[in-house]
Amino acid sequence: MKSYQKTIFGEFQGQNIFRFTFENDLGYRLSVMNYGATILEYQTPDKKGQFANVILGFDQFEDYIGNSPKHGASIGPVAGRIAGASFELGGEIYHLEANNGQNCNHSGSTGWDSTVFQVEEVTDEGLVLFTERADGTGGFPGHLKVWISYTLSEKGELEISYQVQTDRDTLINPTNHSYFNLSADFAQSIDDHVFQVDSLGFYPIAEDGVPAKETEISDFVKHLQQAMLLKDLFAEKDEQVRLVSGLDHPFALKPGHETAGFLYHQESGRFLTFKTEAPCLVVYTANCVDEAIRFGGQTMKQHNGVALEMQALPDAIHSHQKDQVIVRAGQEFTSTTTYHAIAK
């Protein structure tokens, strides 16, 4: 591993925001900033041996403030939607910020994605970021201690690990919201990417994005289990695909998998595998175009990346899977996810 680099990336509310860059001897590079515990880049090789960043991101720190698509950000304490922006736990009703219609999405405006994390430890392989969250923040119970670590391995694997402690029963369901485009050209769509998910089925969503609580198997899910060109997926007539013009769906993952699936771009030869300890993968194919988001001076293009969000089922607290997101006082939540891009 090469020596890590630390630079000032910007300033937020009087605090310097630091960018940390890690590089291995093969040429893989990972950059992370402490605002939002956000991944800024993951540079990987193509089949010609040329390295480029495959995670959507911005050159300027200011573009990450009010980052509505959550590019590269850590999401927590609870990722995804919580129906009705409320939940019951231990006989008490907790009311959250309704920032997505009547629902709370990605923990509202006080989520980790807008938090300035402390830098607890840095080595040439990666770093550990830390924050504390006061009881009642965003309506959630519990004083939280949160550690998020990012590691770049000698092989080029990007590993994300979460560790959360609480002094009251609460909900914990974090994820990372990086968008992948293996062409490394964020002005291009991911139509020409092949995607595979080794899933047990998917959870249909309602019009407000809240998922059902039981899995189903549809034709497009069967195709994704085998591998499917995303251009063909976007052309599907299935009402669930049509509802959001792509995917914004949770997929139930097989326990104990070696890999949960892959993303492949034939022209560049980049082949990304992913695995996780989380029970679910939420796939979001950048269906909504925010004209304020610009890459290379151009307005973002629909389907210019795919977010592969490893987590428990969104809104699990209102389902039989609620024990997957409830963390009891004195307990510790841990979860690790690994992405690895190679050239084929």
C-alpha cells in the first residue's frame, strides 16, 4: 500500500472537511471525506489497464451540500422509508420527520449524510470515522455511538463496516448510497451494463415507495437472477418497473452467499462483485433527474448510475422482520459490505 494522502476538501459551518485518499500497489484508489462519511471515488482498472473512478461524485465540496441523490453518502441511522414517519417500540410511539410525502426517508434532514464525522483512526489501508448522536435526534430514541470504517485491500476490494452502540432500544439500518457507473463516464447511462442479483425474490413497492413485506418472483426478477442487460430491464412492461421507470426495489439475499451479484460493463471490461452481511439489497437506478445535479457541466442523465444499497428491508419495523432493525440498549450493531471491481 502507498502512503495515504490527506487534504482539505472544503469547509462546512466553520469546520474543515478532509479528503482521505488511499492507493494500493495495483493502482486502485479510494477517496473518502468526513462530511457524511462519503465515498468520493473508487478508481479501478479497465481491460486496457487504465484506471478511472466508477462511483458518481463531484469535484467541488459545495456540490455535496444538499446532495439530494445522496451520492456516495452514508445513510443512517435508518436507510429507506419508514411508513407514516412513525413507529412503535416498547409501547411508545416515535414521530419522525416526514420528508417524503407522509413517510420518513433516509432518516430525514438529521441523517448521517449531512453529519461531520470525527476521524478516529487513519492507516495506509483506510480509516475509521466516528460520530455521536443525541437521544431524540430526528425523533429516534437512543444516544448513539457510530463508527464507519472504509478499507481498501491489496486486491482492490472496497470494504465498508458499521458499528453502532445505543443506550436505549432503537432502530438501526445503515447503508452506503454510492452510485456505480463502470464506464466511468457519468454523462452516459448504464443501459449497456449487465446486472445480476442472486436473490430469493423482490419486494414490490407502493406508489409512495414503501415496500411490501413479502417477496415475490416476477419475470424480470428471474431474468436478473440469471443476468440481464439493463437496457432490457428499463424496457420491461412489468408494472413495478414502469412505476418508477427502473428499479427502486429491495431484493432478499441468500444467507451466507459468497457474492450477492455482479455488475458488468463489456466495453471497459469492468466487472464488479458485491457481498454483504445485510439481508437485503435495495437497487436504485437513478430514475429521477434532478436538474440541479450536474456532471461535467451537463445536467445529470436518467439512469447514469446504480446504487447498490446493502441493508435490511426498508420499513422493516412495520413487518415481521422488525427484529432485523431493532437494536436493544447495551447491544451493538455490526455489518460489513464489500465491493470488488476487476477487469475481464
